[in-house]
Amino acid sequence: MPWRPSLCLLVLLSVSLPAAASMRCGSGLINEGQSMQEVLATCGPPVARQVSPAVRGANGVPLAGAADVERWLYGPTHGMYRILRFIDGRLVQIESQRERGP
């Protein structure tokens, strides 16, 4: 069988692409890329919320490349916490962390 560069490239790309994370909330499912409003509608309010506003200049305008970042905490559910990270209102990361014992 002749060597096919396009086939090899396709295989390499499929192996190296990260999978988008998702999280189940009751009977709903959320995915990276969703808005805060969509996550709230599916999962309800988080247990805790940390807000880091974009860095602003003396004139009050956000600096170039600055973004609002929020971290939301859900759980524990079956001993697992879920930490959701939003940048400018979009879900960019879903992290799972085991509940620590006493």
C-alpha cells in the first residue's frame, strides 16, 4: 500500500487534538464553549463564585488582551467537586477535583 501523507496527517491530528470537556447537571449536559447563561439554566447557581475582572487602565478601559475571568464551584457530588472557568462569559475549562477527607 503506498504511503499517503494526508492519511498520516489526519491520524496525527486526531491523536493530538484535546477533547472538549463536558459535565452532567441532573439530566442536562454542559460543554466548553457555552455561555454563563446557558450553564446557569442547565446547572443552576454554583456553590461558590470567584470573579477576577479584566485589568483596566487609568481611564477605566480594559487593557489590550485583558479579560474577565470567573471560576464557579459545583459539588460535592459523589465526593467530586467541579470547577468551571469562564473567560469573558464563555466556559473554557471544566476541572474535576476529589473531595479531601478530614
